[in-house]
Amino acid sequence: MTLNEIRLGPLAQALALLPARMKSDAAEIQVLATTLQESPNREQCQLPIRPGKCGPARGIAQFELGGGVRGVLNHPASRPHVLTVCAALGVEPTEQAIFDALPTQDDVLDCALARLLYWTDSRPLPAVGDVAGAWEYYLRNWRPGAYSRGTAEQRGQLRKKWTVNYAMALDVVRGAQA
């Protein structure tokens, strides 16, 4: 699935399940760049243990059971919206059920959770084109282990990867406006 197909498919479907105020170019770019950063090849499992068995993170935004799933499900700013999304997708609104559904919901659930995780941040989304601000926003909300445990060189590589991913997401969203 291409980035534009994700934008026009699962991301658009996810945003349609959420309040209109959650939809913006900045939000779409942030979510799309995040999916590229987390699973550049659209992997549904961070570490596939065996066919049909996923490791600690799932879906194209790589949500973990005790991390992002728990946070979005329990945060007062996102919980009512998670309940709405789960009802629409036929997913029981529990940590385990959401986690189990991530690799099976055609990425709609994953995109909705990604948008909602960013929604829980008290700071506004970075402006469109603010690559550095978007990187800091991603780090603050996703807290990627590869960055926090990485060497200075690895962190630099991850930052460069973000710059490329953000540019690709920006092109997809801006291209739709042309």
C-alpha cells in the first residue's frame, strides 16, 4: 500500500470516525510520517515471532499493549473517541482486544489510535513544514526505544529518516491540494 493509499483509505476512514476538529493537514502529515518511521515496509508486527504471532508492537504505527494502547484508551482526552472508534469497528474497548485487533483492522484502527495519541498532547501539532517541530512532537509522544537507547550515530540516522519520511508525507498531502 502506498502512502497516498494509506491517506485516502485507512487514514481517511479513521478521521471520519473522529471529530472534524481532529482533521487537518498537519495531523495527516504527522500520522503519515509516523507510520513511515515506525514501519517503513508496512509491517504489522514489530518482531514476528512466528506466522500469526506478533511481538511487542503491532500495526503500522507500532502500538504496544502497555504503552500507546493503554495510554490512548485511558487518557481523558482520547478515551471517548476510542470508544466510538471501537464501536464502529466492532472491537471490544479493552487494552487486549484493541492490541489483538491492530494487525487485522486494515489499518483504520491503527490510524485512529495514532491520531488520538497525538491528540492527547497538550501542545498543538507543529505547523505544516516544521520538520524539526514534528520530530520533537513524535519523540515526545511515541518515545521510540531505538532513539532513547541508540547511540549518537543511530539517533542521527533516525533523525535523517524522519526528515525523509516527513517530506514524503508532506508531498502526499500537498499533492492532493494541487
